[in-house]
Amino acid sequence: MSPFLALLLAGFLARFGYQMARSPVLPRFAQDLGAAPELIGVIVAASTLTGVVIKLPAGALSDLLGRKRMMLLGCAFFAGPPFLYPFVHSPGALLTLRFVHGFATAIFSPVASASVADLSQRGRGENLGWFAAAGDIGATLGPLLGGLLLFYTASYPTTYLAVGMLGLLPLVIVLRLPDEQPPSTGSTLGERSRQFWRGIGEVLRSRAVLIASTLEAALYVGYGAFLGFFPIYGKGIGLDDAQIALVMGGQLATTMLAKPLTGRLSDRLGRKPMILAGLFLCAATLPLIPRLSSLASLLFVSALFGLGVAIVTPSTTALVADLVTAGRMGSAMGVFGTIWDSGEAAGPILAGVLIASLSYPPAFGLIAALMAAMAVLFLVAVKDPTRSEFSGSGVAPSSNPRSPGQGR
């Protein structure tokens, strides 16, 4: 199996098992343990908060220690913590375990993205689109299988043991990836520490990388608002659970199917036009959702919103990869993932505050305005690296990407 296909399969299986542990099993488990609604929300968000803290150092460490080593560490967290859930008997213990389990995606995701970006500069957007789509498929099937297991077994331990067995598979796949040559790092701990902080500093000084990452976060503020509050809005306008699932599934299906194609288009047309088109499409469609009530119109608009997400995500990831030297790819993906997770975590919180104060239409309208404002900032302040216009950005475009097994 080629390294690229191995990474696709590992990403699919990792997200598959990880999401089995999350929804709808986790909220019910927390509730049955006696957690209050407020604590349930914190428990569900705990793994995302881990990502905010860990993704940046994990990505930067992969530049020093190698991608395979760090991915193996992330896979160990996919495989190990699920076997501890049967021993959890209190909400506090569950919260702690969710923080620990969150290390899995916090370490694996930015490093695996950097590995995919390392494989080649040509076709980078398409490769990242396929990788994102594989993860999305796993994230879609995981909750379905988790819910079915819980329904038929009525057993949390059985469900989480199945999660652990699935979590072993990415570990086996990553172990079979080609070994890397040792990165050219210093021989002493002090030298390695200086290189670690130097890599993070170089990426954080890149205005273009920070703006592109913040733009992705703004997109996921809107995406998080949609996922968090459309089910409540749908109930309020008389949709049943199946119809709500159909609308949300339409958005997700469009996103999954379109990502490889939109990533390929970004390789041909440039990152900037695709990112702007996708973000403006999301900003235009999000405010329409709480103004519609028919199932057909909601399906159509949610699919358009999903298309906008699919246009933006592989293009921004590829853009960040284009902006950095090969030796800083992990640091860049760590910064990108940290800012992205911050936006995804903030989306439901911001939407809840705005909806409570203003109702659905103005709340979604303000979030869409934030997305449009970020698109305008991106239009003015960031230039497309495919046209060699990133002079003075602080980080040079990647000119010598290396694949796994070739060293960094």
C-alpha cells in the first residue's frame, strides 16, 4: 500500500472509532452517570479543548522527531483510552478521560495532514481533499455504528470496547509506513528546544498563515452554529427527527463528496479564488437557514452551505502548506489546527449567546457577517502563493517537500 493510501485508511479508521466514542453515546453515558446539563456540555467539548492546547506543539515536534513517531503516539491514544471507559463511574472521571482521549486527534490530525502535504507539492490540494473526505466519512459512520451498538447491546462497556478494537487498526497501519531518516536536529536537548521554538516562532510571524487559519476558524464558527442549533430550530418549525437528520445529512454528504474535487480545482485555479468563493457562499447561505421552513428549501440551502465548506477547507489547508518550508510543515499544521479548533469550539457558544439575545435570524446573520468580514480581510491582506506574491510574509513557500521515508 502506498503511503498516501495508508494515510487515507488510517485517517478514516481513526475518525471512525473516535466518533463512535463521542456521539450519541457520550452525552447519554454522562447523563446516566448523573452529570448536570452544563457538565455534559463540558464533557462533550473536552476533547476539542485538548486539541486547542496540544495541536501546535504536536505539529512542531513532528518537525523535530519525525512524522511517523508522532503519528504512532497519537494512534496510541486512539487505541488505549477506550479500554478505560468501562472503569468510569463518575462524571469527573469521565471528564478526565475525555481530556486524555482528546490527545488522539490533537496529535494525529495535524501530523497526518503535514504528512499528506509532504507527499507532493503538485496535487497537494486534491490529496488534502481526499484525506479530509476520508476522515469525514469515518466521522459520519462512527456515530451511526456507536448508536446501533448501544441500542442493541444496551451496554456502554461493550460499545467502548468496540471503539478500542477499532482504535488498534490505525496503529497497525502507521507502523507499516516507511521508516523516516532522522530529521537534521541538534544533538543536545537545548539545541532541539531552540529549534522547536524557532519553528513555532517562524510560523506565528507569518501574517498570511495566521489570517488563513483565522479564516478557517471563522468558517467553523458558522459551521458549529449550524450543527449545534439547527436541530432545535428544526423542532421549533415542526420538522421531525428524520427530516432534521436529512437536512443535516444533505449538508454533510455534499461536503464529503465535493472536497476531493474542490481540492483539485484549487491546484488548478489557485487557493485564493476558491477560498473566497467558498466563504462568501457560506456567508450567503447561513442567514437563509433560519428564514426557511419547508423541507425542500432547507435541503437545498444546507447542501449549498456544505458545498461552501467543501470549497474552503482543502484549499485553506493546502494554502498553509504552500506558505511554509518543508521543515516547518508540522508547526504550520499545528497552528492551523489550534486556531481551527478554537473557532469550532466557539461557534455553538457564540450562537447560543446571540440566539438567546436576538433570536435565530439576526444571530445567524451576525455570524455570517463575521465570515464575510474575514473573507474581505483575506482578499485584501493575503496574496496567492501560486503567483509568487508572498514577499515579506515571514515564511517562504514550500519548495522542497519530502515524503514519508525521505527525511525532513
